[in-house]
Amino acid sequence: MRMRKHTPPYTLGLEARQKVALALEKRLLSIVKEAPGLSAYDASLKLHKPPATVHSAIKRMARKGEVGTRSVLRKTGKVTLLYPNDYSFPDNTLVEIPREVVHNGNPSWLSAFIYALNDESIGVSGEPVPEWEANCLWKEQAKVDREHAGLLVRLPEKIASFYQIEKKEVMQVFLNNKTLLTMIGTIQG
């Protein structure tokens, strides 16, 4: 007669929790790869799990080098953003404007007019914008690189340093052949 090995209930429970945790981490990594920069809170909503459970998974995954986190201080509070570990952060001084959102013929977008609108917003247009010019802190002009899928504009140093753009989380909006860059948070650390 063969003896059956008895596994203590504690060990069975521990193994079951580890399997659940690994399954959650796998789903979380998939979500982060699909949407780099997703907040930990939004990830918890997508996963239908409590934020504390997701934060624990994020800590484990960060220790294993599977995800990276970035803390951003916004007006609403501190937010943890998630990125795949191999994510390459974009250069905030380089503004990409998709061709499908601009009318290349009017204006020509051979040159970009860049306006420091206030301490949080930068306006970029392919032609002068009188209403922006009347109220802006200052205006600069920059070349437009038209050799790519989108139009590329490098923000002048004066504007980039004023906004400390390399330390900012930037939201870009397109409207009426113009783009507006808004500083929505400050990257911590």
C-alpha cells in the first residue's frame, strides 16, 4: 500500500494565494503594456480589484523589475503612473503633431509659432494667432520637421526651461489646426 503525502492546509492556502497573485501580476503587466502611463488607480478599476491589492502587486512587480513607476504631483494629489520596465520616455521638448489633425495647406506649417500662454500652457500653431499673441508671456518661432509621419517641432530652450518641461507631465490637445500643451503634473524624484 502506497502512502500518500499529506500537505498541510496552510501550505495549500499559501500556494493558492501565490497563484492568484501571479495571475493578477500577469494581467496587470498586460494592461500596462497596452497603456503605458496608466495610473495605479485606473489599473485597479480595469482589473476590478481594490487599489490596495493592485498596489501590493505593483510593489512586487517593481522589485522583480517587471514594471516601473513614476510619481506625479497633480493638483488633485500624488498619482503613481505605471510603465513597462523597458519603456522609453518621450522627449517633452519635441512636440509631435499628427498630420491628420492639421490642414497642411492652411497654414503651411513650414514654421511653428510657439506661445507661452501662461505658467501652465503652451500654444503651437503653423501661423500667427492674434488672440494668443495679445495675451501671451512671449512668443518664439521654430522650424517644423516635416520628414516624419507627423510634424515635429522642438520647443525653444527659453520655453522648455521656463516650464521645466523635462520635469512635467504634459497633456496635448489639438483644436482648429493648433495644438495646446498643458502642464498637468510635476514628476517627483
